[in-house]
Amino acid sequence: MSITQIKDEIRHNWRKEEVEQLFNKPFNDLLFESASIHRKYFDPNEVQLSTLMSIKTGSCPEDCKYCPQSAHYQTDVEKEALVDTQEIVNAAQAAKDAGASRFCMGAAWRNLNDRNLPQMKEVVSAVKDLGLETCMTLGMAKTEQLSQLKDAGLDYYNHNIDTSEDYYNNIITTRTFQDRLDTLENIQEAGLKTCCGGIVGMGESVDDRASMLMTLANLKQHPQSVPINRLVPSKGTPFEKKEQVDDLDFIRAIAVARIMMPRSYVRLSAGRETMSDTMQALCFFAGANSIFYGEKLLTAPNNEKPDDIKLLTRLGMTTQGHEQEVSCKEKSCASS
């Protein structure tokens, strides 16, 4: 299949063998293809910055084998109750001041309960008033709940599928893959933008990665934001000793996601602190155009903000909605 054939249509009918062929392309050919498609739909030198805050930490009833917030495992994560609204708003303002254009809030819940909905609506409205895009990840949610959040000003709802349907039971047993798909359908029915991706490096095969991306690309609407996470092995979880996925294999996943979902933001998410500047640069070239910006992703470590600014400055990249953010800090970056 030629670049022209792929880049001139937004598809929702990918076949498994087509996706596997993409993963098996020579590396240079794959990146040329993904970079060409990326340039059609986005400024290749612009990156969107999001900040993620844990607003309720730990004691999650789910048994996700990668997650230190699961109540099933003994980890170092300190349990915290739902954060006060004003504290969340203060964090959002700090994120905006640091250059983020989207503020994402995550709660370690199996599902959103109606009793928490009033505060969530209050939080969304207050963060939206700051001029930020808003995103929440609160577990499974009903269409009516999501509609209320949208009316309050929510832009995105995150609900990752994590991996392929076939590999899913190796990762999670407390909810089904269909539960994930049902929530994604609820998000789209509510008229919210969807943030949905997965994790690479949990022992899955290339075939599983292909299936995961095919599930996303064959939704009625492509997720507007597609986070691709590199597993962060967490002490106390079943995956604490997982071997790190190969750098080039991870970059391939970024490139294939870009080809299959041309108009979506493809985000470098968890695991960036394990990536060299060169690896991140190749991910940007392959089509990644969003990053989480801040020292922590829920409970996982993330790159330091000055390091991100240094890298973006070296690459000549700007940040979406904050075009001066990199250049205005260039002197301090160069001298630090």
C-alpha cells in the first residue's frame, strides 16, 4: 500500500494483516511513511503539552498488573483521599503557568459514582475557566454522567484499552475488554473527545500491538488523543521485573499509530524518563506530537520540566498554544 493510498483517507476498516505489514516494514520506510502523513495533518515542529494530576490515589479495586495503585498489591504508593477542589485548581494554574495547554485529572476508581459527580463537575468548570483544555480519567462511566461532565466544560475523557483483546486477561481480570469498549462508546455518545491508548512492554507480542491499534483505529471515531505508554515497572506489582521493550520497537508503535490515525494527537506518555533525547526525537519524527509535562504521571516518575524545554529547544520545536514558551526560556535552558 502506497503512502498516497493511506494518507488520503481516514479509515475505520483496517485488517490485521495490513497492520502487521506496517509493523514489519523496514524501519526507515516506516518512519518516512509516518512522517509524511504527520506533515499532512500537523505542524511537525509543534508539540502539545498536557499535565496529569492524581486527584485520588491508591486503593483501586482493579487488579491491573502494571499499576502500583491497585489494592491487590503491596507497593510504596501512599493512599490519598479525593483532593480538595481548590488544590486541584491551584495545580491547574501552575500547569498553565508552566506551559501546559491541557490539564488531565485521574482518580483511582473502578467507576465514577454519582456521589462524586457534583465535585467533578465543579472541578471541571473551575479548570476550564482558567483557559485550559480539560481531561479526566475516572474509570468506567455512564453516558449520562459523561454528558453532565461535558456540560460542565469537560473536553476529553481518558479510558485506555491497554492492550489487545486476546492479551487482555493476562493484564486485568477484574473487568473485561468489552467493559472498556462500552465506556468508549459512552464517551462518544456523550459528545466528548476520546483519549485512549495503551501500554507497550507488558510481554505482549507485535501481533497484540497491531490488534490494539486496530481496535482504536476501527472505532466509529478515532480517539482524538492516543497515549502510547512505555511500561514503567513498579515495585510490588506483578510486572516489576519486566524487561524494557526495545527502543526501536516502541518507535515502530508510534509510527504505526500515526499512520492509522492521521488526525489524532499521538502522545508520548509514561516511560519517557527511560528514553534518551535521541529516542524521543525519533518518536517526534515518527509522528508523536503530544507529551505529558511535569515531574509525575499519577504516581509514576516523569521527565523534569527543564529537561523537556531543553530538548524541545534543541529540536527547534514549539508548543501548541504557547508558541513562545520554548523560545522565551532558551537562555535559561542554555545556561543551566
